[in-house]
Amino acid sequence: MSNFFKIYTLTPWDSLNSKILTEVKLHSLKNIFKTFPVIEPEFFDDILTNLYNFKHYSWVESIKRVVGPNAEDYDIKPWNFLWGMDNDRRIYQLLIQKIEEKAILVALAPPELGKLFTQYKKEAILRTLSLLNSPNKMKFLMVLAPKGKSIAEEQQLLQVNKKDLEKLKFNNMLKQMPNIKGQWFPEHSPRCPNCNKLITEIKGFNVGFAKFICPYCGYQKNK
């Protein structure tokens, strides 16, 4: 079992790598707290206000995958990732998950921030969240949100689509094969000596038994 969460995000703010995924590894807060800390709703109210009022606060839909400590893939919809830098050029990366009506702090980076949380516990959480919502103290803060389907979900859909495609190819192949009961007859089926049409099994008796009667022209031949 790992002690890390991994987030895979697009970087649209980087014009050279806007379609390339960046992996960010974050320390699980289960290593510091017995349970994941709950973040008060007021924090998000202040974030929203700052997003409207300050250009260096931004919202970007870019999360494509979230992987847990046991290599489990999560549905990306309930996740947000805060990525900021303060005026002293210190980096803050916080992974947040919404569960029902609550938001919990799940993981963080870099390691220096983890050491701060280990030392000061909940006090460090309050100080950090307060700093992130102080526009005059931050160089930038990005709120990264989910974008479309996760990579894992897209991969599952791709596999399903491949299976459907193979099934479709198989069905098309069957349609092209001769069908004794259908509109194609095997080459060894008898032909009427009069009209030369292929004769298949006639309901009630088999061709070759007793009297031969062509169902097309009415030609009769006794054995």
C-alpha cells in the first residue's frame, strides 16, 4: 500500500504542453490525521468570490484521473485540486474530495507542507486555507476541476467499443456465409433440370424422396 494519491491533469495554462498530462503525487493525510479533515463551506465561498474579483485566481477544467494509495481509480467528478504559490514562492497543492454535502482534505504536497501539517495539525490547516484566500499574499491560485470522463473510464469505453466492433465484424461475416435455411444455398443443392433453379428442402418432405417437384416451374420427376 502506498501513502500517496496521484492526480493526472492537463496543463492548458502551458501553451506548449496544453494536451500533455502532468502527474502530481500527494501525501495522504491519513498519515497525519486519523480521519480526513472536513473543510468548512465558508472557505469555498471565499474562493468563489476571489475567482470573480482577481485575475490571479482561476478555475480550469483539467483533471483527467485520480488514483488512490491502493492504485484504485476514482470517479473524477467529486474532486478539486488547488494549486497555488504565495509571494514567498512557496508552492501549495491540496487535493479535495466532495462526499455528499461535505468537502474533505485528502492529500497535499509538497513534502515541506506535509511537515508543517505534521507539526501543527489543525492549526496548520487553518493557516494554509486562510493564506490561500488572501489575494494580497498569493502570486496565483488555480482551482483545477474535472474535465470530461476520466482516463480510466475512457479506456473502459474503448475496450467495450472494441468488443462491439469485433461482434459487428463477426455478425457481418455470418451474414456473408451460405445459409442452408436462408437465401443462400450450398453448392451441392440439386437444380431443377427444367428451369435450372436451386432446390432446397421443401416443407413436409426432403428433396430426393419419392417424387421430385420443382416449386418454381412445377416440373415433376419420379425416382
